[in-house]
Amino acid sequence: MAAPFVASGPSGVAVRTRLKHLTAGDEKVLRLVGAHLGSLASKDLKARCRDGLEHSTDTWAVRKRELTPLSSSRWAGSITKATHDQWALARRCQLAHIHNLEAGIHTIEHRLAQPVGQKGTKQGPGGYRSRREWHAKSRRLRVLQDRLTTARADREAGLVHVVRGGKRLARTRHHLEPAQLTESAWRGRWEAERWFCQADGESGKRYGNETIRVSPDGEVSIKLPAPLTHLANAPHGRYVLACRVTFAHRGEEWADRVAANRAIAYRIHLDAGRDRWYLTASWQLPPTPTLPIEVALAHGVIGVDMNADHLAAWRLDAHGNPTGAPRRFFYDLSGTREHRDAQVRHALTRLLHWASTCGVKAIAVEDLDFAGEKTREKHGRRKRFRQLVSGMPTGQLRARLSSMADQTGIAVIAVDPAYTSRWGAQHWQKPLTTTTRKTTRHDAAAVAIGRRAQGHPIRRRTAPPPQHRSDAVGHRTVQARPGVPGREGTRPRIPGPRTRSVPPGRGVNAGHQNAQHRPGRSAEHETWQQESLPLSP
């Protein structure tokens, strides 16, 4: 299994605020600027996709020179950089699609080679249930092989398929009634998604950005493209919005960067569903040294098990013992993307507040990656389970937790997820269940995750028989410190007279019982001899 490690902190920051009290003229200018730059971005993306693998710095410079007369040098730089990032993202998605097809083909070929009705094992799935299903999967195998051949050919040729505005929104055009949208409402969202109004920052320039400039007092001004300079209401072809902006989150950090003229990137976009304009500011963070895992675990750890609708958490002390009661932080992942993101943020906020209250400086989570589990052929007919796995925000939760924990001084430790739920339920669910508390499988998994982060084995130490404990049949902990020798051993076999008959050779591989910090030696290590009984009174 992979060793636990401290996850790195965030590499950038993005904060958003709303552009309130815009006039009709302001909205008109923003729409014209977004539509004009969006058309240039579409043409540039087409040119970049046409270049394919033959792209170079020279072709990049040619594209930028062609866009400069229609906008400006800085607008052209932002458009070409965004285009290149979008093409690179499409290439990564294309490679992930190829891996998904290869995994599906491998699974189908393995199941087709098994006899019909053959049951699966832990090493692999069995055969299909019927001849009809076998025939249908054999046809699907040919379809996936054809798709894989096409995807590999596109990748070798450097061909990618990109939809500006999103493929999902484009498909919604043909299903307006299920989406509860009219054609005009869909058209408004489609145009808003294809607009372009974002500019990269420049260190040393005034307020960190020459294209979209935000002053310390919240004044927003935009450098208009060349064809729209007649709309300027400020010198040097700039347009100043009538509203003032403030950043409620990390506002002091943003103000410090603006005052020092450090680079800040801005993006202005329209939420067509709410008819609201937003301004997003983002900047990079210098890499921070990772906290040693020993220092992070000095005050214990909180193990967190992520599930489809809640986070199960349990606090462990420095020796791996669960303390207190388990906690659960629920969230609802149905609805829009913004709603799901807000639910995850709220759950993580409550988790971090609890960790700060407990004084714990580390949170242990599983290093989950369901890339190989999302394929349709992995779980066969278990459609609901596949939807459950695909809906779990593993990457989003990991990124959100790392970013939010960095501000509170809490380290995030990623552990190997192998068998945490199974072994946690096997060794910890029953012992932690009491008459007033029912421990779930997820709570026990949180304990297993925390112990693995601390370097402890998940298996609990086996307790001695009740009558051989120092406190007889009373309660006694079965947990020992890692440094205690023989903590995982069994009772030794001591030769000599015994109170019961013991066959020869028993207990040869036994351990040492005096390693449990009990006062004195155990009674079974001493020689016992019965005195003779008196024959007369």
C-alpha cells in the first residue's frame, strides 16, 4: 500500500463579487465587448485546432498579430492563451476517453471468454448471465473497438473536438421541454457562455492589470477593443463602470496585491439564469513548504470517510484511539453545479470548524480516484451504483479541502483507500457500538483512515481472556502504543507444572504477556505447587 503523505496546498486563489447597480449603458457595453471578443476567440480556437500538433511559438505569434488590430495586444494575448489552455484540456479529456474505452474493452473481452453463467471472483468478474446478454455484449465490443480506433487516430493526428459554450448546453437545444427552457432563454444562455471578457494580470503595471483595472476603492474600468473605442467614457479608450466593487472573501489580500501592483487576472461574466453580472479576481500563490507528517500528527488526527450524502468523521488521539463521538456532515449533491459546490463548501466549513475546536492539526482523507470505476462495463447492471460513484465529488472535495484547510493551518493527509471500509467494519464497528450509540460502517471506516494516516495497523490488538486480565472481567482497553514490544503477540507458553493438562509443543510461537504495563509479573509465569493436606485435625 502507498504510504500516507501530506497534500500540497493550493497554487492559486479565485474570489468573486457581484457587479451591482449597473446602468443600461454599462450592460450594453459589456455585452458588445463580450460578443466581439467571443467571436475572435471562436476564430482563434478554430485556427488552433486546425494547426494540431504542428503548433509552435511562431504560429502562436502569427495568431496574436492577426488578433491585435481587431482588439489590442493585451486582449490578443489573453485570447490566444485561453485558446491554448482549452485545446490542452481537450487533449487531456481525449486521453481519459481512450483509457475509459480500453478499460471497457478489456472487461468485456474477459467476460466473453468466461462460460455463460460463470460466477465472478475477487480477482475478476465472471461470465454473462445468458446467451442473449453474451450476444449483446459481443456486439457492443465491436462498437467500442471502432470508437477506440477513431479516438486513437484523432489523437495521433492532433485532432480534438471542442464546443465553445459547452456540449451539454448545446445538446439542451434539442431538449428544451425537459430542461424547462424556451428557445429565447436558451439562446441567451448560449450567447453568454460564448462571450469572452477576461484578461491576465501583469506585475509592475498599475493595479496589476492594464486591460481590466480595479482600483483600491473599487472602481472598474475596461480597455475597449479597437472597433469599440467610440463607446469610451474615459481617456485612452477606457470605459469606467458606474458601480463599485468589494471582495468580501480575501478582500485584504486582494487589496495588498492591488496596492503593490502585483498581477491579478480578472473575468467578467453574465449569469443568464439570474441576469446578474459577476467579476472574478484570481492570482497565483507562491509554493509553501509542506508540513512534516510527524508534526501534523502531534495532536492527533480526524479521519474522514467520504460518502454520497455525508462526511463521516471521528477524532483519534496521538496513539490511534477513537475519542469522543463520531460526527457527520451532510450535503445534497442534487441540483445545479453551483448548488453542489455550495453544499460541499458548507460541509467542509463545519468540518474545519470542528477540527479547530478540538485542537487537531491534521485531517486524513482517502486518496480516491474513481477513474477506473466509472466505466459502464465495470459494474454491469448496477446502474444506480455506477451513478452513485460518478456523482461523488472526489476531486472537487479534495481540492476544496486543501484550499480551505490551508487558511486554517490544518494539514490534509491522503492515505491509500484500500480496504478501509471493509477492515474498519471488521475490527472497529462492533467494539465502538454501545447501548446509546450505534456505530455505522462509515464511522468505522473513518477510524481506519485515521489510523492508517498515523502509521498504525487497522487491526485491533487481540484481548486476553477475561479471567487472565488484571482487572478480571471488567473493562480493559485493548489498544497499545506502537513502541510497546510484543503488543500484537499472544500469551507465551511457560514450561513447568500447570493447573491443567497441556499437550507437549503447545505455545511455542507465543509472545510475551508482560509487555502490557501491568504491575508485577503475571501469575501464570510463576511455578505453582499445592501443599500437602493435613491428615489429622
